[in-house]
Amino acid sequence: MNNGRYQGEMQIVRQTLSAHDNVNVVAQIIKEDLPLLSCIEPNDTFDFQKTRECKK
């Protein structure tokens, strides 16, 4: 989807938001990983590393 906004960025939202046509949700954080959110501060940079194959 291209709404004329910057593409290539991602946000982690710590609360439930209502659905919106201009927002794409690509993932959810599993319950066991929620404590990791406290390690991320505003404007921190981070990346995801593949550690195993996903089940299909």
C-alpha cells in the first residue's frame, strides 16, 4: 500500500488500536516476548534476526 508516506519504517505499538485502511499490521508480539519491549526506548534502532524457520 502506498499512501504517499515514507515506506520502509515500522512502528511497535504497545496498545490496541482500531482498524484503519491506511495502516498495515504485519505481525503481533507473542506473550512470551512482551517483556522484551521494555528494552526498546523511543527512537532506538533494532533489527530482527531469523533464528529458525517458521511453521507453515
